Amino acid sequence: MTDFTFRPGLTALEAVGLGVRHRRGWALRDCSFRLPAGRVCALVGPNGAGKSTLLSLAAGLRRPTEGSLTVLGGRPGDEGVLPRVAYLSQNKPLYPRFTVAETLRMGRELNPASWDQATAEALLADDGLPMGARVADLSGGQRTRVALALALGKRPELLLLDEPMADLDPLSRHRTTTALMTAAAERSVTVVMASHVLAELDGICDYLLLVADGRVRLAGEVEDLVAAHSVLVGRCEGSDDPFAAHTVVEARRTGRQLTALIRPEGRPVLGSWQSAEPSLEELLLAHLRSPGVPSLLTPSAEPRGGGRGARGGSLPCPAPS
């Protein structure tokens, strides 16, 4: 069994000018970002935003139309990269006639150098799944657990998950999340988890990629991205725009009261305002509702290869207190 030794500074994913074109148009266009290794990354966006396309590119299942994507320092799908990556797609493909035990045996025989039978069995033991049960007879949630056991049993350096919790009940979701976080912490596994259920990502992921309309809108540490924004509530007096020197993500008026989510640009906001830090869900929803707001990447998310993607610059100073 081989172990992955985490090396500081290693990059799990790096995209430079990445684009994928379908017959109907661009699924991804001019995407540039970097994901440092060892992070648990939420890949967020509406349906059709390009999340699944990005994961399939990273898994080596398709090639980009333009630009480049590097995975663990190599080309996706190459002989030196493929054994180090585990990918679980939305449809979670398994052989229906196999038993659970036969499915794990397949994983062991396909990955003889890295297979961890104990990890795979432990993930299934929590639900009391009988090893002799056939996959075809399992519930959707049970099949998800078997597919995740295969992925984790491979002991990957990079784990790519496309909507992994969609058909799990709350208890199974909690157990599965705990197993994923344990693997990430103990082995420095980089996890990229696509989801459109924003609430289940808060407190789990420490890194964020927000994709909308095929482009990267936010990328970087969750903590830094949240701290770069501020929710301001106050009364709007006069005709002057108090946020003229700042980036306004979203603003709404109720009578003379104004509530705004802004990205401060290093200058004080004019007037008297109550300031608060947005929740992750508030931040993501506001950016999804405001497609014209410039993109933002924290310094660690800036591609070292020199990205071409349009963005609003690096991380600004923290929001006013």
C-alpha cells in the first residue's frame, strides 16, 4: 500500500484560459484558477453552470476545446496521474449484478498498489450493509455509499465528487461527510465536491470555486472571500451614492433604508452604517443573482501559469467593522 506524502505548495488543479465548447455553445469559457493541494473545495453553481464538465475534464474523461488544465502537476488521464485520482459522477456507475463484496474486490484488483480494504469496509459498516447483497437490490442511498467506498478505498490524492450527497438521508449524509473529512485530514486528500445545496457546504469546505455561465466568479479560501465582503444596513440620505468607490454585489431599498452587500475597495464608506459579515449562503446567492459583478480570486487561487480569465483583481482589504 502506498501513502501520499503531502508537500506544501503542491497544486491539485490549475486552469489557464480553460474552455469547453458543446454543439449548443460554451460549457466553460476562459476559466483560470488554481486549487492548492490538501483543501476541501466546494464547487458551486446553478444547474448547467459547467461544474460536471470541469470535473470530467479533471478526471481525464474529456479534453478542453481551448486552454489547459493541470492535475497534480500532470495532464489529466495520463498514466502517472490517473491512479492518483478518484472520480464519482452523478449517476454513480456500478455493476448491478455484483454483490457489495464483489464490488470491493473489483476495486482491490484494479488498484492493487493503493487499495485500502479497511477504509472501504468501514464506510459501509455504519449503515450495516450486508456484503452479500447485490447492487441492484440496494436503495439509491446505499448505492451511493458503495460508490463512495470504492472511491475512498483507492486512497486517492485527489477526490472528485459530483453531487455526492443528493440521495442520502440526513443520518447517512452526516456519516458520509464525517468519513470524507476524516480522509481529508488524515491523508491530506484534496476533495472537490460539486453541489447546489449551499447549506450543506458551510462548515465543511475551506475552499470555494463558484462557477456561473461557464466562468469562474469566485475562487479561494472561504474565510477570505467572506471577509472581503460586508453587509451594510442604513438610511440613504440625499442623492449621492455612498458606495460609488466600492463594488456593489447587490443592493435593495425598503423606503429610505438601504441594505447592500458590497466589496470594500480600501476606502471608508460614506455615512453611518450597521456592518455585518455575510454568511456563505448569502454571499453565494448574491453573486449568482448579480452576474455582472467582477470576479474575485484570492492570491492562492491565482494561476501560476498566468491566467487569461477576466476578473476583478486580487483580494481587497477586509470589510469595515
